[in-house]
Amino acid sequence: MTEGMTDGMTNLPDAAMMNALAPHGPEATQVATLTQVMTVGGALILLLVCVLTAVAILGPRSWKRALSGRDTVRWGGFAFPIVTLAALLFWSLWTMRGTERAAAAPAALTISVVGEQWWWRLDYRDAQGRRFAEANEIVVPVGVDVDLLLESADVIHSVWLPSLAGKLDMIPGRTNRLRLRADRPGVYRGQCAEYCGGSHARMGFELIALAPDDFAAWRAAAHAPRREPADEDARRGREVFAAAGCGACHTVRGTDAQGRVGPDLTRLGARRHIAAASLPNTHDARARFVARSQEVKPQSLMPPFAFLTETQLSDLAAYLGGLK
Amino acid sequence: MILWAAFFLVAYASESLFRLKLGRPELHTPFATLAGATTLGLTFVLLRMARADFIGRSARTLALLAAVATGFGLAALLTLG
Amino acid sequence: MTALPLEPPNEAPRPPDELAKLEEIWAVPRGWRIVTAVNNNIVGYFYVATAFLFFLLAGLLAVLIRLQLAFPDGKLLSEATYNQVFTMHGTVMMFLFAVPAVEAAGVLMLPQMLGARDLPFPRLGAYAFWAYAIGGVVFFGSIFFGSIFFGASPSGGWFMYPPLTNQRFSPDIGADFWLLGIGFIEISAIAGAIEIIVGVLRTRAPGMHLSRMPVFAWTMLIFAWMIVFAFPAVILSTILLELERAFGWPFFDATKGGDALLWQHLFWFFGHPEVYIIFLPAAGMVSMIVPTMVRAPLVGYRLIVAALIAVGFFSFGLWVHHMFTTGIPAVSLGFFSAASAAVAIPSGVQIFAWIATMASGRLRMTAASLFVLGFLFVFTLGGLTGVMVAMVPFDRQAHDSYFIVAHLHYVLFGGMVFPLFAAFYYWTPAFSRNALSERAGKWAFALIFIGFNIAFLPMHVAGLRGMPRRVYTYPSGLGWDGPNLISTAGALILATGIAVFVVDAVRKIRPTLGDSAGDVWKAGTLEWLPNGAYAARSVPVVTDREPLWARPTLAREVEEGRWFLPGAPTGRRETIVTSPVEAHPQYLMRLTGPGWSHVSAAVFTAAFFLLLTAKAVWLAGACGLGALASLLIWAWRTDPSDAGEVDVGGGLKLPTYASGPRAHSWWATVVVLSVAGALWFSYVFAYLYLWTVAPSNWPGATAMPSPERALLAGALLLASGAALTAMRVLLARDRRVAAAIAALSGVVLLALALGADALGHWESGLRAPRSGYAAVVYASHLLQGQIAGAVVVTGVFVALRLALGLVTARRRVMADNLALLWAYALGQGALALLLTHGFPRLIGKG
């Protein structure tokens, strides 16, 4: 099942998951090459300016004389920039053209991603065309083109996965389409890249690229019937969940909890992080978040459930951890 | 410079016009390209007409820069239009 | 036109009381009455000091930011406080420091540099300063008092994108503070721009042809015109957002036919030119400092001037490069990417011109030179990263990340702050009894340069590793820890360098009028002439770009009063008005001296905006009336009557009154109308843009209200136009009372025209809060109301003066300005009718 699926993924070094210069997708790869060329070129130009300045100030008289005419301005200020900028611009435009053409071909998978303050609402369709909701952790098959349909429920957000592609904004009233492909299985981290108030700094996410069979299994399990909680404390946790009214805001498919204000919790237990990649998905972190959510995500809509006792919080955390 | 600004405005504004009012978005690129070529042509004519004093020579430099910018803009239109 | 003398035309020694009289006329009020002073040097000192104070205050906010971000999961500031701190850091730096600082430099130095005695509208410049200072101090106070007591500082980032900043997501008063606070900054900037344009174009020393004008004057001229065309876009956007917040007019609300991107277009149409507005005068300063420091004239003057003008133009075509990730179609992005690449060329031209200039002489390694070299390095690096982000594919990674934070600081700090420090070290001797300490300056430079690079270079790395902007903290383990810690260390070194400068400045700078340290660098331009409260003792004829180098005896001759205007022939403050290109003397302008009306106008203007923010509407209204009354009193004392021809020295006789297009206030009115036109143009953009966003909201021919009211409005406009013509004809025949009646009836007709149109929309059931279309139609009425209001007030004012005989067929400057304003209002009104009634019918069914 979904258990253990992501265990091996933590081998990927953290920095590689989120680095525009460590690309693992076609768009990011093209941009990384462009970046490297521009960086080297820029450094050389800066060096040239420094050298010319040094010569102008300290150089031998004949060199200074050569630099002191209007030709320096014409060659350095007009001819050289025009040529280099034209070349660079054309390369850049050609890259854009390629990206546009590639994105025109249909994607193998389309996922709706709606930005909320300060989490990500996901909407998939399974093989039978049935929809199911997820939150904060985008799971995709490796090596295929995926479209993320980006919208916003409130303010402007932006989806950015530096290792895979450029970013694209979520603007209320519009749907933007972000084309991605993960070329290696693994975990890629992303971040909201448009200031959205309050807890913008705590609005990260992860994209998990699975082998095709694993992805198919993951998707098929979306509508699997709910298992009974394994332990006594998880069963007690289920009671706490119901009694505290969590279902008013959260959905757990196959139960009475059908709220849509907050993230879907149906498969919370299988995720690597909670609270939009702010906390690791451990028992203690779950308990802490429920009790003191405002410390982790200030100004979010999740009220702190401080009135729950230690035991209740622990049971609730066990229940949530078992939702897979 | 004024010509460049006019070309810019024409290219920018005509996009909506073609798409929404006339329903022929595919015409925008050829139209804007024509506008750009016209701008370049007029710029070169003006270049040759400029006087040799301070203002005339400054205008020639400006015209050169405007031509470069128009050229860059045309490159964008032709590559991506 | 008689040729200008090449030798001093006046005999020395001058009559004994001439200098004493000059000093008395130009004397600065003493004690606390100095707040009424209007001398450009006095206002300039206050202005520079205030701008620098805001730099320090916003810099302290930056230190707080860096302390919070030094370690992951920082706990120094809460997210609410941090969000206010970074918003205020950016807002104060951009609006209360950067633009005012260069404007202050212009106010302080331009008249002396151009050979004028003062700016052409001294009270306007003082008003601009006081409105800015009072408003700025209160606005900045909001962060301390606001966040401590009320959480009232804005927290939407310095560019305040809706919907985050609308009433629903930012219900507190902070956003209103920002929106209305920006209002008086805008007024201040525009007032300054008017001064500078008219001053640079019309009050230069005789013979100072445009090709001989100092490069700093060129950059200030371009800077001012850029303000004229760019600021109205942000004026409009702040008005619209405030209307949405206060009254629910849905300009930016996608659910009702508005669009969040409308704000971004309007803001960045201002915002991009804004950064060149900040950079260009600093580049102009460098173009003044380098030639002096190498003792050789600037190489490529003409190329530099052309490049500056090109930057000014191009900068208006780049704004979408701030929106590359919004989902706009690729062809548009490519177009703006192309323009953004093109602007790098004229920016680079200047760098090579400075290198060539340095090669043509021997650079003295003074503190000022070091800051210039620092500027060259830092700004070039920033410009290169700018070319990088101009390329769309790269920007899609870099946008809104710390790479951009690095880029913007390299170009802004490098491009403006380094030259500003260079300017302090360079020009202080011209205005202060002591120069600054060279030794302290070199230490300050080293700390600032090293600290700056350590602080900002690592941010490029953090950005590419995924660190977005405006995050109050970050988790460990993403590779952001190291760069952030290094950045904080660098920031502290930078702060130390600035502290060294501040200590030096406090110890050494003693602003003075008359016994400054003098021309310690042996520079070539006129601001280095010995000066007093009256600027230079006499006004020389200029035949060269570096007059003091071309004529070594010039300083002595000017001081002895042997050139033009050694005294005050009309007994008032005066300066010579010259033709715009060749600087032929045309007439002698009389300038106003100290007074209270502009100060009270500034206080009431600032109070008006701030009370509106606090929603104390009646009190705000009262202050608005107070501002208006002050303005009217101020205006009443302008336009002195003709004093005949006077001798300004050497037999040159000049008239003392000019009317028609030659008058300096006519030019000022044209500048104001350019602002109004730019505002209107931004509005037309907003109207058409919202149509492209939600065309279904537009009514189409069949759903429009019936055209009667619009036709009535058109007829009233025509009638008003007839009254305008009548007024001008009657005035030419000196039929003053009849002209007054024509003026009064004409402006009333204009107001009625506006009312008829607005009534028509109201009667059709159109209500602004319902849709973006409705909101933008009523926004048109609001803009019409603003201009009509100005015309009505001016019309009544001029009618009164006509009746009192203070405006006549000869003394007609005020009537001319009214006619300009009125004609503009008629034109704008007619276009508004065509747009709001014609366009929906033209596009067919909605």
C-alpha cells in the first residue's frame, strides 16, 4: 500500500530537492544551463569593467590614451552590448518558444492546485474519472508531463519548484497552467513564492515523483474503504476527532467528516510533513499542531485546541497517523 | 524615440483589439511586425535627415537606440507570435 | 537679439549699498521663523537631512530584518511584526528616502549649478518639503506606535498587491495609512518636478546652451519628466484601491469583473520608471564628480545625454518584467523582455564614458572617488544580474526570490546610495564651513563596500536555492542557513560603516550661507562659485561646460559683481528667465520670499490625508478646506504687476513681466496638465483593461442608458468652451468685468456638464460597487470632478482678480493659466464622454 512508499526518498540530499542549479526537470535543466552561461558571462564582463577601470586609473600612458576617446564609449557602450544582448535575448526567446511548444502537447496527468492562506488544496481525478481531494503533498508519476492547474481561493500565491520548473502565480479569477516533469524519482520541495500575508513563510509543499506502478497504486487507493484504527488509542482518537468537531472543517473520506474549510485529512498519515511542509509528520508534531496551531501557522483559520488533554491529543495524533 | 513608443503602444494595444473585438488573434503578429518594420524604416529616414548640431546628433544616437529596441521587440514578436 | 558679452559688462567696484541691499532682500528668517524660509539652500538643507534621516530609520528596520533572519526559526520578531517591518523598510526607502533624497539634491544645488538665484517657485519647493517631512514623520511613526499599540502599520509589502491588501484580507488601518500616506508623497514629488522642469529649462545663466548644461541638470530634467508621467499611474492605483477598501468599488475583485493584475499593471507602470527616477540623478552626480577628480572634461557628453534620454523613454516600456510569472502570454513577455534588454545599452554607455574620462586624466583617490569606484563595481554587478532577470526563463526561477532581493539592492544601493555618499564627500565643502574628513570617509567606504557585498552577494545563492522573498523565517536544512548568517554579518559591517559616516557628518557638517569651505577640488561648474543666501553675487555668461576652468578669473569677477544682476533692481528677490535651448535672457522674474501660507498649506495637506486614514472624515474635510484657503492666500500674493524694464547690468535691459507661452507659470501649468493627462491616460488604460478582462460586463449598445444626459453634458461642455473663448476675447479688449462673468459662467457650465453626465449614469441604475465596469465608470466621474473642481476654484479666483483689476489685458498670466487648465478640462471631459458612452456602443453587444 502507501506505507513505506516514501521511506526511501529521504535518501535524496535536502539541497538537491530544492535548487534551481540542481535541475531534475526539462524546463529547470534549460534554465540552469542559461543561468550558468549568464553567470560566467556576467562575471567576465564585470572583470572586464574592473580591468578597464584599473587601466584607466593606473595604466601606462599609451594604454590610457587608447581608452580615453569616444571610441571606448562606442565600442564598449554600444557595439559590445548590442551584440551580446541580441545573442542572449535570442537564446532566451528561443527557449521560451520551446517551452511553449512543449506545453502545447497534452499532459498525461492534470492536477488542480488551489492556493489558500496558507496551504495547498489539491484535486485529482482517478483512473475511473472520480475526483478525490488531497492537500499539501503533490504525488505524480516520474518521467511524464504533468499539468498543475493553478487557482487561488483568496489572495495571490505562487507555485515554485526550483528543481523542476519556473514558478507560476495563482491569481484569483484566473487559471494558470504549469507544465512539469520530474525526471528522477524523489522528493522535490516547493515554496509559495508570492507574499500572501501572515504565514507566507510557512507555506511550503513537496512534490513526490513515484515509479509509474507505485503512482498507480497510490491513485487507486484514494477511494479504498477506510480501515478500522489499529490500536485502542487511535480508536479513542477517532472519538476525539468527532467530539472536537474537526469534521466541520476537514474531510476524511468514508466518514462523517466532510468539511472543506481546511485540508483534506483522508491520507494525512502517509504524508512526510504536515502544515504545508512546516513540521515533520510525527506523532508529537501532530499533537503540538492541534494544540497550538497558531504558534506554527499564525493567523491561519485553525484554532488552537488547547482545551484537549494530553491524552486526548496523543490519541488524536495516533488516529491521524493511521489515516493512510 | 517617439516612434518606438508609438510602435510599442500599437503592438501592445492591438493585441486585445484583434483578440476580443475582431476575433482574429492570429492577425496580431503580422500586424505588429508590420508596425515594427515601419518604425524601423521611419527611423532610418529621420536618421538621415537630422542636422549636424548638438540636438541633431543627440537625436541620431537616440534613433539608433530606438532602432535597436524596435529590432529586439520584433525578434520577440517573430519568435513567439 | 543682441550678442551676449564675453567680458564682464559691469564696472567694479560696485556701489557700496548694492551688496547690503541684496543681502537684506535675501535674508533668511532667524530663529524658529526659519520654517517660513524659501531659499533653495535652506529648504535644500532641511530636505537632504530629512531624507537621510529616513535612510537611517529604514536602515535600522533592515538591521532588524537581518537579525531575525540570521538563524532558522528566528524568534526575535513575530510574523505580524516582521511583515510590518519589511513593508515599512521598502516603503520608507523607496518613497521617503530615495526619491526625496535626489529631489533634495536638486533643490539644494540646481540653481547654483545653473547660475540662477533660486528655483522659479520657491514656496512650491518649500511646500513640497514640508508636506513630505510632516507626512513622512507621522507615517513612519506608525510603525513604532502603530505596531506597539495598535498593529497599525501596513504589512502588504512595499507594492501592496490586492487582494491581500483589500478590506477583507487586510482589515486593519495599515493599508489605508500606506494608500493615503503615499498621497502626500506624490504631491510632494510632483511639486518638486514642476520646479525642476521650469528651473532647468528657463532659469539658466545666459549663454548656457543645453549642450553646455551640467549632466546633473540633464538628469534632473529627465527625472522630473519621468515623475510627471510615471507618478500618476500610482496615484490612480492608490485612489482605486482606497475606493475599493472604503466603498467596495470592485476594481481588483475578480468575482465582480475586476482584476488583481490591474493593480500590478498600474503600479509597475509607475514602479519601473521609479527605479530609474532614483538612479538617473545619481548617475548625473557621478558625471559631475569624475571630471573634477581627474581634472579633465567628461568624455562623450553628447552620448551620455542621449543615453540618459533613452533610459528615460525605455523605462516606460518595461513594466511587465515585474509580472513575468503571472501567466501573461509568452509573446507579451517576450516583448517586454526585449525592451528590458534594450535598456541595458544606454545604462552601459555611461560606464564606458566614465572609464574613458578617468583614462583621460589622473584620478585623485579621495573618499568621493572611492565611493564612485564602489558604485561602478556594485552597480555593474547589479546591472548584469538585471540582464539575467530580463530573460524570462531565468526570471521564472529568480522572481520573488532572494536573487531579486540581491539584484535590487545591488542596483539601488549601488546605483544611488554609493553616489550619494560620494556626493556628500564631494559637495559638502560648497555648503558647509568644513569639508568632511577624508580619513573617516575612506574608512566608511571600506566598511560599507565590504559589508554591502558580504551582505548581499550570498542572497543570490539563497534565492537560487529556493528562498522566497518576504519570509519571516525559514526551516533549517534547505541550504539557506549559511547564506543568511553571512548576510547578517555583512549587514552589521555595513551598518558600522554608515555609523562612521554619521559620526563624521555630525562632527563636521555645518551648513552655512556664505562662508563655506569653498572650491577645494578646483572644480569647473558654477555651484562652486562663492555663494551666499542670494546664490552667486552676479550671474555670469556661460560659454563652456566647465565655466570655472575655461575662465579662471570668473569666480572673482562674479564675486565683485561685475557680471549680470549684481544687485536687486526691482527691490525684490529676482532671477533671470532665459530661453529653453540657447539660454538667451528673456525677462527678469521676481521671486517670493519667506511666508506662512505655504507652510500652513503643507500642514493642512498632510493633516487632511492622515485624518482621512483615521476615518475622521469631518476633521479631514476641515483640514482640506484649510489647505485650500492657504493655497488661495499663497496664490493671491503671486503675479506681481509689471514693473517696466530694468537694467540688469552692462546695459542689458529686461522686461519684468511676461505673459503667454513665454511666462514661467505658463510652463508650470503645462507640466501640471501633463500630470493630469498622464493620470487620465492611466485611467483609460484601466477602463480598457477591465474590458479585456470581463467584456461581458460591458453593456453594449442596447443596454446603455439613453444618451440624453450625455448629449446634454456635451452641449454644456460646448457652451463652457464658448465662455472660455469669450473670456479670452473680452480680456484682450480689457473688458475685465465682462471677462470675469464669462469665466464664472464658463466654469459653472463645466461643473454642470460633469453633473449631467454623472446624473445620467446614476439614473440608469448603475451603481459602482456592483461591478468592475460600474466602478470604472464612476472613477471617470471622480477624475472629472477633480479637474472640474480645480477649474471652478481657479475660475472664481481669477474672476475675483479680474473684478479687482489685478488681472488685465497686459497682466494676464493668471487668466492664461486658467484658460489652459479650463481647455484641458474641456478636452478631458469630451474624451470621457466619448469613452464611457461611445466605446460600449462601438464594441457592439456586450
